[in-house]
Amino acid sequence: MLARHSHIKKRSFRKLKSKIYHFNVIWKPQRNLHRSNISEFKRKSLHEITDIKGLDDILEAARIAPSATNAQPWFFKGNNNIIHTYTIKPNFVKGLFTKKYPPIDVGIALYHLKLVAEHLGKKTELLFDPPHYNDREEHNYIGSLKLK
């Protein structure tokens, strides 16, 4: 909810050629509209989003990547040479409201992986051919990052 503060309130009226009046008001919110403390961010741990061992420095970039509704709908499988990315299938109710977001979120996380891997001196290649296995029914394949 917004509260009026007269010391910051600014009003301006101007008559435009088309006889439309323009009105500006600046309001100050009663509380912060953004997070100001790191403890306010709820992120999944690495072991909740991957079963890959040895690539924690790269996978950390995906762990802290932004996602719609802070859902972190991703899971990573693979090894030190390739990281396969999957969306986690949402439950029915959540799926009704957020079905378009998980592939976008996973794409953002995948590019975070790519940027950090390249920053760490690895050559990367994005692949979009699904691996020959998918041992988890609750995951949908999105893409892979090959590390060289």
C-alpha cells in the first residue's frame, strides 16, 4: 500500500495541445518493495538440483539464477564432460498457472552455466538433442552443455 508524504509529493499539470491534462504524482511506499537482506532469498541447495559431483563451481551459477516465482524448476544430470538440463514437472495446480515459465527458467540457468564455464576457461557447446536415457519420469529434457 502506498502512503502520501507531502515532502516528496510532486504534482504537475500541463495542458497539452489536444486539451488532455497530464498529472504526475510521486508516492513513497510504506515498506520496501525489494529484498534487502540475503537471508530473504530462499534457494535450493546443490544436492536438490543435481546429482553431478565435481562441478560445484559451475553448478552454483545455475543454483542462484533467477526463476519465475523463485521456483527453480530445474535438475541437472551428467558428468564432468556434459551437463543435461531438465525441467521438473510441476504438480497439477501449479502447472496450470506456471506452465510456460519452467522452460524459460531452465534456459536462463543453462546460459548461467555456459557463462561461468567459459569464465573458468572451459570451451562449451550447447546441444539440444536429448540423451538416450531419461530415468526420471518427473523431468523434461531441455538442453545440454558440453564442456571441453
